[in-house]
Amino acid sequence: MRRFALLLLVFISIFAFYRPVKAQTAAPFSVSNLGIAYEYGSYIVFQARLILPSPIEEAFLMFHTDGESTTRVIPILLDNLGNTSQRYDLSQGSVRPFATVRFQYRVKLKTGQQFVSEEFFFQYEDNRFPWQTLTLDKLTVHWYAGDQEFGQKALDAAVRGTARANKLLLVNPAKPINIYIYASATDLSDALEIGGLSWAGGQASPDLHLALVTIPPGPEQTVEMERKIPHEIAHILTYDLLGERYALEPVWLREGIASLMELSVNPDYPRALLMASEKKNLMPIADLCKAFPPESGRAFLAYAQSQSFTNFIIENFGQTGLLALTSAYGDGLDCDQGMRRALGQPLSQVESGWRMKSLGEEAGLTAFNNLFPYLAIIVVLFTVSMVNALVFQRIQNA
């Protein structure tokens, strides 16, 4: 028995230190003399020297940007020293503005072995302008028109906007946030068009932690900063709260939260709401779940309604209710289902309460306005049925 135990101990010791022998391969190649040159919206040139253990059969450049699900693969040529210079024409496919471009080199040797280099990256910034920068903690503002005071005021607005959004959403930036300030709407629209994006007054790419805004230097610059910068930061922090579920949020809620985070209140919102209410031109909140109207006037009203409606939810259901609502929508529930689960009421009932308390509408009138589209359909169907019945009766009597 003692001999068996000794043999067992020896066997376990040998097994414990045993490791399978892996097939040996040549050391991966190295990359040196890296160089990147680009003209925003036109081309990118990738330069490098690949130091290889043996002659190659083929080589490729592979690159993608943050937020892209596909990798572009481009055949490249090397000279006798392993140098390569590959120009990528952006007319073949645009690159997201200000995104991080990540690239690698892949080679296949004549021996049949294949290697992929380590990953390199650079920031694809709009280099048509001489950007200045200021940074504090995770916030960086970039601008090209205006002095240092302009940049400092923008950074101050970003800091205050982040604190305000953090207080409501209970979330801190997951990674650094960059805010780029264009001096004119034309400059920003050109930048977005070149990058393959549509233009808006501001543009947040929450997954990139990036915000692009238009703020010209001048008397109104502080007010514009206090509106636009916190608005876009709120979108980014909402994304940090929800991750990819951010896309499931109703547009009115995303924009309502962002508008409430603005440090300078837009004085035209209450006037627009009052006028639309008096003229019976308010849009049902359900119509603002998927998208806002393309017409500028109706879009402005949509922002005003979203801000007021979101504020009503916070005042009547609290911060807990708002966060429960974002969570319910993030779980994929539709506009009405999310409201029912989070707040215990259908969307139409919450909207009726908003119209009565915030806009002073009468309960009966509010209910009628909400039901009018359905009543109109019922009337049309009833009319068609009556006409068909009369026609049928006349045919029988003929």
C-alpha cells in the first residue's frame, strides 16, 4: 500500500509539470518607419517598413475605424528593403470624422507562413483647420476661431454641463470626451458631408465620445456654449448609461434629456409651446418616438415638446421614474409599453397630464385631441359602410 502511494505521488508530480510541446514558428515580423499623411476628406497615405524573416508572397494593409464593423483590406507592394507607401483614396469609402483609425499589416511568406503585425492607430481629425485645445480631466475642447478666453469659456461650459448631466443620470464619462467647435455652420456642414454624415446644428457621436458644434466668436458665444455643449455631452453620458441600448431610446426622450441639460434655457420654447397649444398644433408624443419632423419649424416644436414633457416626467415621477423609463426603453419596449412598465400609466395618460398641468389644457379637450385620429378613422369606416349599405339596398330594390 505504501509503495502504491509512492508511485501515485511520483505519477502526479510528473503529470503536474508536463506541458505539451508546441510547434515552433519563425518570430513575427517587425514594423518600423511608420508614417501617416492625410488630407481630410481626400486621401490617407500609410507608410512603413516591414522587416521580414524571409521573402514574401503577398502583403496587405488592413484598417478600420472605431465604430465600424468591417475591416478594409488593401494589397500593398514592398521594395527590396521592405518599404511600402500605400495611398487610400477616400472616394472609395469615407472615414468617420475624428474617429480613431486602427491599422495592421498582414504578410504571407513564400514558406506559407502568415503573420499579422501589432495594431497601430492615429486620429482622423479635420486637418483643414489649425485647432487649439484645452483639457481638464476627461474633457477636451478644440477650436480654431477665437482666443484662449473663448476656449476657456467652452471648457467651463463642458465641465458644468457634465456635472449637471451626472447629477441627473448618475453616470460619469466612461472615457475622454472631445468637443470640436466650428466657427460657422458652413464649416461644420462641409466637415460632416465630407465624412459622409448629415448636417445638424450639433452632432454627437456618443460611441466615439465626440461632439461637433457650431459657435462663432462674438457677443452670443457664451449663451451658445451653455446650450450646445451641455446638450451634446448629455447625449454622450446617456450613451454611457445605456451602451448600445442607447439607440432604442425614443427620440423625444434622448432630446428631452439633452435639452434639459442646457445651462441657458431657450426662451423661445415656452412661446412655441403656448402658441401650438392654442392653435391645436401640438404633435402627439407618440409621433416623436422614432424621429423628429424634417421641417425646421416643426422640428423646433418637437424639441420644445420633448424638453417640456421630459421635465414633466421628472417633476411628477422623480429621477427614479426617469431612470426607470430609460431602462425600460433600453430593454426594447416600445413607446407605450416602456411608459406602462416604468411609470404604471400608458403614454396617452401621461401626455394628458402633461398637457393639463404644464400647458393648461382642459382634460376633455386633451383626451379628444389624443383620440381624434382614431375617431376620424372610425367616422370614415362608418361612412363607407353606410354608403355601401345604401348602394346595396338600391340594387336590391331595382
